[in-house]
Amino acid sequence: MKSIETQIRVRYADTDMSGIVYNANYLVWFEAARGEFFWQRGMDYARDIEARGYHWPVTEANLRYHAPAFYGDLLTVRAWIADVKSRAMTVRYEISRDGKKLCTGFTTHINIDKDGRPTAYPDDIRKLLTPED
Amino acid sequence: MKSIETQIRVRYADTDMSGIVYNANYLVWFEAARGEFFWQRGMDYARDIEARGYHWPVTEANLRYHAPAFYGDLLTVRAWIADVKSRAMTVRYEISRDGKKLCTGFTTHINIDKDGRPTAYPDDIRKLLTPED
Amino acid sequence: MKSIETQIRVRYADTDMSGIVYNANYLVWFEAARGEFFWQRGMDYARDIEARGYHWPVTEANLRYHAPAFYGDLLTVRAWIADVKSRAMTVRYEISRDGKKLCTGFTTHINIDKDGRPTAYPDDIRKLLTPED
Amino acid sequence: MKSIETQIRVRYADTDMSGIVYNANYLVWFEAARGEFFWQRGMDYARDIEARGYHWPVTEANLRYHAPAFYGDLLTVRAWIADVKSRAMTVRYEISRDGKKLCTGFTTHINIDKDGRPTAYPDDIRKLLTPED
């Protein structure tokens, strides 16, 4: 299963007055991990997907918060493509600190063309997304 | 079922390079709606819940994105308490523009005390949260 | 001098672990006030400026933090166009709570066309921006 | 002059509908660089400054935007302590991409104690902040 791993250092901006990371920031870290999937392959989502006329908007997001993250924490974000359909996919995430699971979740994405219509992934992109290419 | 409604004007900061509202911002608007639940009753979450030693961290969040929101849109966020257990609750949300549903979702929250232990809601708070008080 | 006033309710997302509003959020509220300048005139920056081929990127921003803002605070953001040149302008801001000044600042903006070149404001927009039109 | 350097990868969340990085995010990157000042020395602002009873709120911020940053850009943030007074300091920043200067600015910070009173830096912290320790 295609996966990537990246590290995030928690900033002051990420925290809230309860002293922990604010809940919406994990969704941003999920996105950062999707970006890394491309960057770590020498590719770029904007250049290699969007510039070709495709967009992958989020159609659903789910997050489970297991334990809080704090300022200065060095977090590991692991993401993997859990499912690829003809024109949609599901990415799963696990955010942890020193092996302790803090947040898990998934996002689903539909592949749309320039006119916003759902469309099948072209072969090369489908191959890129599929386990064991 | 206890519900509130509030309006949000989409800012430039809320948008991303695809020209629509970035997905994580809806979670912030969910939170704004929870805040309004208190403010519209002359109360305040920080003053009336947290200052008494309770915190309501999010334990799960789910969002379904039905249609995009754009800069300048005047959005209606409707939130209602869908379920109250002895020490947890589920809040549901619907964000719309001119009656068109853009995003729906829920958050679940656990009631913890100052030491981070799950604890039952005190009676007055439970009453506040429960339909038909 | 053309000015507008709008109100902002401080959200949990706006706060940080020191218990006060995080410094970068004031810049977002400055932008919200610029948006209100248009919305309160039945106009919209995206529709009435950008759709005509102009963009007003920020070229400089300055903020002075006089006193902290807190969760739940109802803030007043006042903004006024302090200076209009042929192709640039300065907007000033004052954010206060119950008359107490919390943050003041300014942003400067250059008017660029679709190719990113600095260009003079068209007459109607210049009139809109200028005191006592 | 004490300086640090860190790298930032621009996320989708950092961009806005004009296709470039939203202006307020540079302030967050300024903060990330201040954090790195400590992390790169094996220290942590929360643990080594705040836990000792000091806070360094921003009293002024200035940003000059020279050129836009885009999604996927790998930015270099350089920060250096430009001035240290008995109880305040100024930090300067330069954000660049491949040697091209995109944003420069400064923040000033006052050292306050637990009661919010301006107070002199203790000797060891002053030494940490001062050039040529």
C-alpha cells in the first residue's frame, strides 16, 4: 500500500487556549502529507495534477482524536492510499508522537476535470496511486 | 432539539488557490457555531464551562463536502445537539448558502475535568444541553 | 475619510496556548474589514475589483499590539483609507473592545493588472476609494 | 548576530484564491523561525522560557512583501536577533526562495512575567539572545 511519512513541528499558531493543538489543524497536516506523497517522488500536486486539468477536492473527512499534541512536539504524519476507484480515492492518516497515536482519519477525494465533472483518473495517475505499480 | 443558527461571511483567508474555501475552515465554523450556542443564551463557553473546570475536547469530527463555498458568500451555519450521554455529546452541523447545502458534519465531545478525566455533566449543564429543558 | 466598522467575535481557533488571540489573526481581521468596505456598499472585492482584472496585493503590513484579546470578545474593527496614490493605497485599522484599543496598524496595496503590472486605478474605483467622492 | 535558518514547504492551506500565499501566513512562519532558534539549540520556548514564568508577546510586527510565494515552494526563513534591550528585543526575518527575497520584516517582543509586568531578562536568557555569547 503506497504510503509516505513526514514530520511536523507543532507551532504556537497551531495551539489554542486549552494548551493543545486546535482540532482543525490536523486536517491541514493531512493535506501536507498528501503534498509530500508527490514531493517525495519529485512531483508536485499543482504541477503534475492540477496543471493537467484535474482537481481532487475533498468530499469527506473524518478525524479521531486519541490524545492531544503540544507546542514543540515533533509529530510523524503517515498517510497511505487506502482505496482507489475509477474516479475517487480514500487516503488514510495516522499522526503520532514517539509512537503514540494522537490522531487518525481519512479523506475521500473525487477526480474532477476543469468543468468540475467527475472523471476517471488517466492511466499514469491511476498507476501512481495504486499499490504495487 | 436544541439548535442555533449563525452567519459567516467568507473571507479571502478562507479560500485557497483552487478558488474555493479550504476544507479545514469548515471545522472552525463548526466551532464558531458551538460558541454561538452559548453567546446567544448570554453565556460563554470559556466563562461558563471551562472556568468551572470542564473541557469539551473534540474526540471525533466528520465532514461531508457537498458543494464549494466562495469568497464573499454569506453562509448559514446551523448546529444542533444531536445526542447527549452522561459524559459525551454529539453536535451536528449544516452549512448552507441561500438554502443550498454545502457542508454537513458532526463533532463528538467528551466532558473532562481539570485532571483530564472523563466526568459526568453537572445537572445544570446537562439540562442546558438537553432538548426541551 | 472613508471608513467602515465591523464586528468580530473571537473564536477558540483564534487563540493560542498563552490564552490570548494569536498575533497573525489580526491581519486576517484587517482583511475582513477591507471586505466589509465593499459588502457594506453592496459591492464585493472579488466581483467588482478582481473580476475586472485588478488585484490589490499587500505590499506592506504593520501591526502594533496594545493589549490582548480573548475568546468570546466582541471586537470592533474600524478601517479607513488613509491615502490613495495613482496606483497604490494605504488602509489603516483600529481594533478595539469596549472602546479599549487592542491593535492598530496599516496595510499598503498596489493595484496590479492581470499580467501583474502596477497600473493606475480606473476612475470609478479611484472615486470609490477617495474621501468625499 | 545570532541567526537561524529553517525551511518551509508551502501547503495548499497557505494559499488563497489569487493563487499565492496569503499575507498573514508569513507571520506564522516568522514564529516558526523563532521556535527553531530554540529547537536548533536543543531548547524549547515553552519549556525553557514560558515554564520559567516569562512570556514574549509580540508588541509590533512589520512585513514587506517583495514577491509572491506559491504552493509547493521550498522557502528559506532566516531570522536573527537584531536588538536586545533590558526587557525587549527585535527579531528580523527574511523569507526567500532560491535566493530570491520574498518577504522581510521584524517583530518586537517584550519580556513579561506571570503577572504580565514587563521585566528584565534573566542573565542566562539575555546571554542566549545576545550576539557572541
